Amino acid sequence: MSEVIKTDAVIVGAGPVGLFAVFELGLLDIKCHLIDILGKPGGQCAELYPEKPIYDIPGFPMVTGQGLVDNLMQQIEPFGPQFHFNEMVEAVEQIGTPEAPLFRITTSGGQVFEAKVLIIAAGGGSFQPKKPPIAGIDDYEGKSIHYAVRKMEAMRGKRILIVGGGDSALDWTLNLHPVADRIILLHRRDDFRAAPHSVNGMRDLVAAGKMDLMIGQVMGLKGENGVLTHAVVRGADNVTHEVEADVMMPFFGLTMKLGPIAQWGIHLHENLIPVGTETFETNVHGIFAIGDINTYPGKLKLILSGFHEVALAAQKAHRYVYPDKKLTFQYTTSSTNLQKKLGVA
């Protein structure tokens, strides 16, 4: 067995909300280790949508997914968080009491942690894109069929077929339009689930003849050695024809899997973790759930909502880590001690 790593808090998930938890906990002198199944920080923002613009982060009229992650990494650097990537938490054992929680946490790689606080910021759990049921699609994946855009420049001059009718499909239709040779948006019906301004922007481009909108479904693929040349599309009139495309991007959503979280003794409701809105603590004392993984009345699955949840969870976490120490709330703008932690005093 590996040597036990003892720390104040273990954060499961290194997406934006998990990263911001390091900051809020760090302000309270709570040391953190983060565990993530991916190979780098950032969660879905970095893995699936690094160049996708985000517009609802306070103080940033627009920031990309990767830009937000980079800023958060810079923000938490003074607190020296320790990261453990390509690891999944497989077991959580309660070895303390409700009044003085202590958890033994074991990962898929054999790492063992002991922490007074466990914070679950795992998004919706581990995720993978939903694949369309097209014969032979595996041969094209990673070459000319992609489920995420990691480098917009790689799409320059391409004929891109985007399939789907949700926010991701419409967002990338608009964002890739300036670099693509031609954008074709294919959806099974002329009714979209995306934000109205995105749908209106797409229809403006169609009306101006700057992109194509097709109603139908992809039935097959043509090309050699993973290089796509045509998609076989069946239209709303049941007529099948071939559409020229260098790249196809299906956006059918993500399949979420909670994995071992379901065995940790935490109450679940429809694969989400119920929490109270005062502290975002689960039914297990010392275990908190923040971000998309939790549920409560009025829940909004927004990054900025997760940031709010972190701030309140940190206050309760302090009671477990420092049971004999009274917490006096301080503003970072007025506290010299806090400014010293941030290296700005």
C-alpha cells in the first residue's frame, strides 16, 4: 500500500468549480489535494471546449474555456495545491465521527489519502460524447470526425458538417463560420434547443447564403483511411444524397456516469447529490457536493453558481478542519492577512 497522504481536504474534480474551491479553502488556511480522471486541470472546459467562448463569468465580457482555466490556475498558485491526474476515487471510508469527520480515500492508482473534508466537484461524473449510430464511424474518429474543438485553427478552410440542434451545435456553427470554407448544419427537424440568439444568428447566416442548413439524418460515411469525403444524408423527404465534407462534428450531448460515487454512502437523486443551500453539505458530515453534480430547489447548472456554492461550503469546511478556531469573515480587499496569502500585500 502507498504511503498515506494526510491533508485537510480532498477535492474530487479539477474543473473550474473544483479549482475555485482551492482558492476559497486556501483563504481559510485549508490545504488541498485534487484528484481528477483526466490528465490535466479544467474538466470539460479544457477537454471538450477549450476555445469555446463563455460570456457569464463576472468581470469577463468573454473568456474561453481554456482561458478561464488558466486564470484559475494562476489564482490558486499561492496556495500550492497538489494535483493527482489520471486517477479515479474508488473508495471512501469514514474513519472519523459526524462531529470530527475523517475519511480514508483510495484511488484507482493505489494512492491513499486521509482528509477531514471531502469535496465532490466532479461535474456530472465521468463523461463521454454520445456517438451517432453510424456504421464504420470508429475509423474516422480523431481524424475527420470530432466530438470537440480543441484548436479552431485546425478547422481553417475545411468543409464542416455539424450535426445537432442544441447549444453546442449552434455555438460551434457560429464560432467556426469565420475560419471554415463552408459550414453545413444538419438537424433532424427545423426546431432547435439552443439559445434564441444563437438560432437567430444561424438563420441570419443561412439567409445571407453564408452557410447551409439541412433537415435530415446522417445514414453513412464515405472516405478512405479515416479521411472523410462525403456524408450520406437522408432528408426530410426520405431522399438520400451525398454531402461533401472534410470534417463532421456530431453534437448529441454527453453520457454521464457517476462511477464509484454511488457506493460512498451518499444519498442520490436521479444520479445527482442532494445538498442543503446553506453549506452544500451532503447527508454525510464532512462531504460536500458543488457544481453540476449536486441538486437542490432552484439549481442552475452554471459555472458562476458553482463558484457561489464553493464559497459557502468552505465556511462549513473550516469548522471541521479547525474545530477550535473561530472563523471571522474577512474581505480580501480589506484584510492584510488575506492579501499576504495572495502575495499582494
